[in-house]
Amino acid sequence: MASGLSTKRLMKELAEIRNKGTPEGIELISAENMQVWTFTISVLGEETIYRGEKFALRMKFGSRYPIECPEVTFVADDKYQPPLHPHVYSNGHICASILGTEWSPVLNAVAICITMQSMLASNKKRERPEGNDRYVRNAPSNPKLTQWMYDDDTV
């Protein structure tokens, strides 16, 4: 359940998206309520290994947003699959410091999308993280409950 601060902030972000739009390659496809939003992300440029692909990113906002980061995952369903990336697990969980220790309340939903778009654009290897199968087998449903180790910023 969202708090007054959380709801007010999300309403402001949603109004901004509706009035100004989103950056190229990012589209808000669902914001049915103030708790769960879904965006699609396409990576721009000719040099990307993800050219022509579209991924869905789901954000679940808790009552402490923007003080705390939303729960962010790539969608895995009949229409979308998480990208093959060294920081993205096959269940959609993302190991990225912006979603953990580097989170700041000045960031917003669009900034998260831009960061994920950039993370994908800079990747040169189509592969899952080491230990993907083990992690997915034992992972909590909420990736925020995972103790991530942010030690590889080269991909």
C-alpha cells in the first residue's frame, strides 16, 4: 500500500510522463494503479547486440518510495523475456547497484529505465550471470531481499 508521500510522488511522475513523454526507446505501457508500472525498453543504435528487441520492465512501488527503491524486474511471460545479460537472471531479477546501495530518492522510474537501457546498450556478451540456475531455484520472489555483490561494472 502506498503512503501519501509515495502516491504524491508517483502521481507527479506519471503526469510528467503523460505531458512530456519518455526518452526514445522507453514507453510506459501500464500504470493501472500507483503500485505497479510496466515499461518497454528498446536499445538504440546500430552497435547493440539487442537491436530490434524489446524488453518489459516492471516496477512495484512500496509505501517508502522514493526513500526506498521500487522492486524492479524484467518481465518473463508469453510476450516478453528478460535479456540475456551478465547482470540479468532468467527470472528477471537484476543485479544493479542503482537498485540497491546506489539508490537515491532523486531518481525516478524513467531514470531507472534509462539506466537499464544504458546497461543493455553497453553489453557485449549474451549470457546469464554465473550461478543463474542456482540463484533462480533459491531466489526470493522480491529481488530486494537478495544480498547482491556489486563487483563487476564492466558490462
